[in-house]
Amino acid sequence: MSTHPPLSPAKRWLGLVLIATAQFVVIMDTSIIGVALPDIQKDLGFTPESLSWVFNAYVVAFGGLLLLGGRLSDVFGARKIFALGWIILIAGSLLAGAANSVGLEIAGRAIQGAGSALIAPAALTLLMMLFGGTSDLPKAFAVYGAAAPIGGTAGVFLGGVLTEYASWPWVFYVTIPIAAFVLAFTATSLPRTVRKASGSIDVAGALTVTGGLAAVVYAVVNAPEVGWLTLPTLGILGGGLVLLVIFFIIQARSRNPLMRLGLLRAPLLGAANGAQLLLGAAWVSMWFFLNLYLQQVLGATAFAAGAALLPMTGLVVLVMIAWAPRLQGRFGAKSLIVTGLLLLAAGLVWLSFVRPDGNYVVDVLPASLLAALGMSLAFVPSLGTAIDAAPPAETGVASGLVSTSYQIGSALGLAVLTAVVYGISGTDPSRAELTQGYSAAFIGAGILALAGAVITGFAMTKPRSSTPVPDESVSV
């Protein structure tokens, strides 16, 4: 294996900007469409039942392809897959913005999700290549982690501005100049490696895990419309689970598996992935229903609702960048994850006391800040622990696995709690009935966060203080 001169410090930090931008965009693209959905429905002819697939098509493709993205990153090089993901994301954004039919819109969103599934695990691998084994690694993880809530809030805010002052296609087109900026600096500011893993791709494994994850997510997100115990839901869910079982059988027998099963026995990997899954389920659900409460119950405009989320975002950025790395160094990852999930659970229970005639300053702001503090403390150490648990040659797969955990947790948690909300509030709810539904969702999300704290407390028994030494094949 050949060696190459390392990137200069300036290029390393520019590389981190590109990696954080990737996290920002893949999360922004899940939230930016919310305000634009009524206009999309009117112009393209979506039914109320099918409209949710403008969101779901992205999430299903994203979650279903993340493991494949991680494996491709390990085999062909993280930088190449990172760049390819951005090109695919541009294509999907162009199609989604220019679509003139329901089918083309859903296809565009699925292509966006596929591009993001290549970008996300490659970005985490590149982060480890740039900062692994250095004292700057916690800070780099903090910047990367802070980009997620900023992307979520920016999506709501930009979605309102673009829909109101331009038109709904611009919620998709806005991704294109960001992608062009990242691609312009990718070759000079991100590391390149010689091939580290076998060049063969486990096609059967890729098809079964992608199909299985997509089927499970599809069944859960579609269940509120068709019923949880109906034949379509149970059939698709069962088929998805069968495909996942086949995937694990294939991995056990394959000479070049998509995900080496021994990786799952790595210390702390399972616990960290479990924390990410439940953190995503609780946090994304809270953000989603809090936005709806602000608009549908308190009567806030889309712009005002986005602005109301800015204090949470500001606190998340401050804690992740300035406090969390220091606290992790002092108290360890396990303590920070457990404490963060407990604070998130407490903030969610506090939010469950929202009122139909509530007030933002009294009913929302303090509880949302407590929840944001908890998320900030838990996210970075659980993410870093999951990546640190993998051997250097498998950081791409580990990145795909932890990203899959967070995204699948987000999709499944949101789907289940959506069913809870509308099961309680009904199909044509009053403000009081909506508030009851949202209150139940906040309690449900709090239970998920509490479960994450308990599982982490028992399962994360061997904290590691060291980080993998970067592969010596890193180059400009």
C-alpha cells in the first residue's frame, strides 16, 4: 500500500465544511418539503393519501440504500462515492423540481434519497480519514453533528420562504448550487485512498437488505392509511422481514459480504446503533409534531414556525461544538449518551402538557430547549462510538450502519406516532383534539428516548477512549 502526503490543516478544515454540508443537505431535504406539500398536491394532482409519499419516497430510498452506500465507499473509495452521490442528488433534485406528474415527483424524490444514501456514509468515512487519531476528532464530530439540526430547521425555514416568494419547485432546486459548491472542492479538499477492500460487491446482499428495509419502512408508513392488521400491511411487513433474514444468511455464507457479521460483535457497536435508532425516533418525531402544533394549533405561519425552532437550533450548535466534546472527555461517552437521552425524555414529557390555547414562550420554548440540550449531549458520543468501534477498513460499512439506524429509527418512529396522533384526534379534528394527539405523540417519543437511555446504560459496558489510527493511504 502506497503512502501520500497528508492534507494541509487548511484543507482538512475545508474538508470538514464539505462533510458538514453533506449532513446539512441530507437532513434538509427531508424537512424542506413540508410547507410546499399543499402546492405540490394542487399542481400535480396528489390525493391526500398519496401526498405523504413525497416525503416517504426519499426516506425509504435513503434508509434502504445506506448499507450499500457504506460498502461501496469501502470498496471504491469514499471520495469517489461521495462525489457520485452528489451527482445523483442533483439529478433527483432536477427531476423532482421539473416533475409534472405524481409518478415523476415520487421518482425524483427516490433518486434524491439514493444520492443521499451514498453521500452520508462516505462523509463519515472521510471525516474519520481526516481527523481519526487526532485531538480534533471530537470537535469534528461536533461540527458534523450540529449540521443535522441546522439542516432540519433550515429546511422548514427555507421551505416557507421559497414556497411563498418563489414557487414549490425551488425547494428542490435549492440543493443544486450547494451540490455544485461541494463538488468544486471535493477533489482538492477531501482525502483519496487506494482500494482497501475487495472490489467485488455482494449484489444479492445489497438487493435483499435494500428490499427488506424498504418493505419494512413502507409497511409502517403506509399502515395508518390502510390499517395495521390488514393483509397489505402484514404481507409487506412479513415479506420485508423475510428478506432481512435472507440477507443475514447471505452475509454468513458470502466470501465478500456487504456487511461482515463479525462487525456486529465489535464492542459498543450494537449499543451505539441502538442509541442512534431511538434518538432519531424521538428527536425527529418531536421536531415534526412540534412544527405542526405551532402551525395548526397556535396558528403560526410557516415562516414564524421555522423561526420558533431557531432557539433550539442555536442551543444544539452551541452544545455540540463548545460543550459536548469537553464533557465527553471528562465523563465518557456512556454517561453523556444516557444523560442526554434522559434530558430529551424529560423535555418531551414537558411538551406533552401543551394546551389548545397555549403560548409559545410558556408551553413550547423551555421544554424544547431542554429536549434540544439532551439531543445535543447524546448525538455526538453515540455517533462517534459507533464509528470508532469498527476496524479502519470497515468504517464505510459502520458509517452506513449507524446512518441507517438513525434514519430508519426516524422513519419508523414518525410513522408509528403519526398513527397514534390521528388515532386519538380523528380524521377531522378540532384544535383541542389535535392537541390531545400531539400530546400523546410527545409522550410516546419520550418513552422512546427513555428506552434508549436504559438500553445504553445496560449495553454499553466497555467504553473505549482510543480512536482508530487513520489509514496511511490517505492522500490529496
